[in-house]
Amino acid sequence: MSSDSGTQQGRSLLFLTDDQLRKGIEAMFFAYRGFTADPDRILGEKGYGRAHHRAIHFIHRSPGTTVNNLLSTLGVTKQSLNRVLRTLIADGLVVSTVGSRDRRERHLRLTEAGAELERALSDAQRARMRDAYRAAGPGAVAGFRAVLEAMMDPEMRAQYQSLTEDPDGR
């Protein structure tokens, strides 16, 4: 595709009708429902919710992360996160250790049981994403990611980009 046709396509996207935008919004709602359906079922069997899933996901992504880092990533209140962490720790899915340099810090890691739950949750979502990406094709995948990144607030985009630039490829 030439840069002129790419520019023309970009311009045509600037003139979406309210009906086209509504359809996109509704597609996001229904896609999110599908994306969370399998994890919700797995979590529900254990008495957990999406807040537990998000905590498990980001603790897995950054083993040893601090409670403050997790608060910042999740954008939730300390009270809300503490309630989730207390449950995950009590159930043997997360361990919390005192920081070696700063004893006020608590560092979080998944236990083997926590890692197994994270794998089950992520496997379900990866399978759905993989199928959708294959059906849509590489151009759509790149476009979808660009749209999602454009919808993020700048500070959220910076957090996201720091996660996706992880040198360990996690």
C-alpha cells in the first residue's frame, strides 16, 4: 500500500458516523464478554473475581513487584487491593516478603499453585486471542493493537509500553 492510500484511509477514518462508533463500542463490550468468559468461569469455581485475575496476571508478569507498583498498574485503591491480596495470600497463591533494602516494601510472587491458576487463566485467553488474530489476519492485528494503544491515556500507554518492552519476553 502506498503512503498516499494509507493517508486516504486514515482520513476516511476521521469521518466515522455515530452509528459506526456505536457499533465499535458494542463490539468492544461483546468481545470483552467473550474474552473474560472462560477466566470468569475458572475464577468463579474458586470464589474469585476479575480483580483477583488482574492481580495474579501482573504479579506473574513482574515477579517480586511491590504492592505500590501493583497499585499503580491496576489503578485501584489500597483498600481494594489489600482485600484481594489477603485472599490470594491466605489461599496460598501469592507470597509477600519484606523488602531487603526497604523493610516497608512488600514484594509479591506467585506460588506454584498461583502460577498454575495464572496458566489456566492465560491459556484460555491466549487461545481466544490466537483464534481471533488468525481469523482477522496480520494487518488487522496491528490495527487492533494501534487502536487499543490510541485509546489509552498517556500514562497508561507508558506503563503498557514498559511492560511490552520487557527484555525477558514474558
